[in-house]
Amino acid sequence: MSLRKLANRFRAYRAGLKSPPLTDGHNEVTAAGGARTLYHSRFNPAWFEELGIVPKVIVDLGSFDGGDAFRFSRAFPDCRVVTVEADPQRFALVGNNLSGERVEVLNYAACATDGPVDWHPATIDGEVFGQGSIYAHTDTYRSRFSHVAQQAATQVEGRRFDTLCAGLGITAIDLLHMDIEGAEAAVLSSLGSIRPTLVYMEFSKGYFAGAPDGRETHRRLEELGYRMVLDLSSDRLYLRPN
């Protein structure tokens, strides 16, 4: 077993986690009156109970197809679930997938400013997909993900995280779940007074021009009182102890 896996096991054991991360993939579900195939991340909802958390508010930034918001709302019927998607076409898809579900769906780019921001849509085989970003892709990104084509920048409405929460009347969050293509540090810089108990986020290095890389984001989380519980290579789970 590698040193990294051993360190991961120790961190998880110390935090109280027993269940393994999920394999990211797709679930066949019934939603919006029909059969749907929706994506889910590696976040395991069993971790809430293992950490002694009864989730009351979950905020999901980067909806993709709404799959994570869907499973959270179904697993925790007493929990408020908010999902935020920047890309207008993906937002329409998410709204359709989650029609009739107990999820609030918002069309903003989560970032560090309020107002219009540049948005770089991304396509795969001509279809707008989930790799859109407020940042341009670097050569490193293009080399690793050559099947993803970033399009010319447009503008979408941006929201600071504290502004978003104030507008929703949210003052406490149990899980901040983020897959926002390099904008994680921007969100963390605009938390205001809110400190989510758990932060689950994509971790990247050198993929987005002008964005702080994952190491800087990690340092920022430590400054905010978080400790890393799981390092899943491209994703990480952080806990802020009470």
C-alpha cells in the first residue's frame, strides 16, 4: 500500500469515517416524470452520520446535470438543498432534470465578485458540457483533456458566496459541494462569516489560467480552520471541527 493511501486511511480513521468514497459515475433514477441518467460525485452521504452531522443545508456549486443535488434531496428529505449552475444551457438542463424536486436551482457563476463575469463555455463533440469556467484553459488542461473544446468567452451573472447566501437567508451550511472548474479559491475568498462544516471540492493543478492552484486553495482552507480528511487525487474532503 502506498504512503498516500496509508495517510488517507489514517486521516479518515481519525475523523471517524468508515465508509469508502463512491466511484464517481451515473445513477439510473426516476425524476421529472421519467427515467434519467444522472451523474454523482465520489462524496458518500453515509459520511454525515459517521461524522455526527444531521444535514440541514447543502449547497452544491456546479450542478452539471443536477445529479448530486437530486441524490442529496432524496437522501435527506428534511434538508434544504441549493444547486448553482453558471452555464445557461446546463442550467436549463438541470432545471428540467430537477423539475418537481425539492431543490432550489440558481443560474449564477460562483466567484468572488457580484455582477457580470467572463464565462468560457466548453463542448465535447459539439455539445455544451460541464467543463465551462470563469477561467481560460491552460495548455496543461488542453493537453490532458484534448477532447474538451473551450469556446469564446461570453458573460454570465456572477455571485460572491456571501451575497448568494444572504439572498437565500442561509447562515449555516453542513456541506459545501463544489465542482466549479478552478473557481474554488474565489468562492473561499468570499465566504464572509459562513463556515460550512464540510467542504468537498475538485482539486486541480495548473489547469486554469490566472486561477490559484489547488495547493494555494488547500492553504486557504487550513487558514480558515479546516483539516483535510480525504485526498482522492482529483477531489478532497475537508472538515472544520466545532
